[in-house]
Amino acid sequence: MYWRHDASQGCILRGCPRPALGLQRQLESTRRQSTRSKHGSLQFDVDTYAVNEAGGTASIAVTRTGGTAGAVGATVATGSGGSAQPGQDFTAMSHTVTFPDGEGGTKTVLVTILNDAVPETSGERRPDLSAATGGATLGTRTAATLTITDDDPGYRLGVNVRELVGSGLVLQLNGGTDLAIPASGSYVFTTLLAAGSVIVVTVKTQPSAPAQICPAPTGAPPMPARDLLDVAIICGPALPTGTAGSLDSTFRSGGKVTTDFSGAP
């Protein structure tokens, strides 16, 4: 059986050899790819976005390129990665962007940014693009990074620990941020403090092996409008341990008090 070749219709009866099965599959794959390309490809327009905490909203853009046949869409979500937290730094969202038949270009999604008065380092979130519809494909840029820059001035608090020979010393700032101290030296808490903030440094865990007492600083003034990195903590030997003394029940002018302390001097 022979097939006739027609430039507009391909091979038809009585013209040219019938294509092999492998070639037929290749042609079908090419046809499907061509159909998909007509609908276009969706992706973020850039890899990174940035917004100031006081900006109110962040704009995330999705582009449609390579074809505009049919109505298509995809879902933009604020994702689950990064240090910025929903409810604190931004409002979590999931929104479907749609492109009508014949329309390409860019669609914008707004992420609500939450402004607080807490000094903190800048945070990041990783928006994602998924679930293309209408025959469109997803491009290579389906994940991005959104950086939220803090606008509240904050200052670092640091300590200078001396004469530490034991291990396990842990300090705490304002009842929340722990700072492990492995040896004598200078260390900085990760939490930033606003000018005028109360400073309360406590000892969460005293060092051991050997046992020591590292007294917490007292009477600290409010946080100045600058870094304060030299709060001194000087460790010393632990108090003796053992049984407290007992009072002689016949105490008179000749009475006495006995003690039975043992342990480190």
C-alpha cells in the first residue's frame, strides 16, 4: 500500500510510504508540544522580590509567554520556606492568576506585609507557583525569594564573661532569648532591642565541672540608641556545699555552734 504526499495534509492514500510506528509517535509528541506551546508558559518574572516592612504590600508578578491560545491560570502561594513568619511579618495567601484567551503579558499578585514595632533582622519568604491550568505549562522560575526589610531601629546587647572555667553556662535576655557561653570571652544576643527597652539578663544555667557562680548583672539602665556590647559578668567559685551547722542546745555563755561544710572552698 502506498500513500500520496500532500503538502497541506501530509501523506494520504497512494502517494508515499506509510510512516513507521516510531515516527508516528514522534509526530504525535511534536503535535502535543505544539498544542501546549500555543497556550503559553507561566512563571515568575524575576527570582527575587523586596519590600520594606512599612510598604504595606509586596507585588509578585507572573508572566505568560510563548502562546496565548485559550484561558489559562496558575496558583501563587506564599509558601512555607524562609524566616519571615505568617501572622507576624505577612499575611499568608494563595491566589489563582488567570489569563483570558488571547492575552499574554504579566499579572500581579499582592502579598500583605505586616508592620510591627519590634526591632528584628530582615526576613525572607519563598513564594511558589504551581497548578497550571488550561493547557499552559510552568516555566523554570516557579520559586522566588521575597525579602521583607525591617524598618524599626534595633541595637545589639553583648556580654563580656571572665574567669569562666566550668561548662554549661547559659544566659537569658528578658526571659526569652538564650545565649550559651562555652568559655570566657565576648558574646552577643541575637535579639535586637529598641532604644529605651528594659534590659534584664539572667543566668538560666550556672556552670559545672567545676561548679561556679556567674552573677547576673543588676541595675542595668535602659537600652541606649546604640549597640551595648560590654556588659561584664565575672564568674567565681561556687559556695561550699554540705550540711549547715547546728546550734548547741545548751547554749549559754560557753555554748558553741558546730559546722559540717564540705565541698569546694
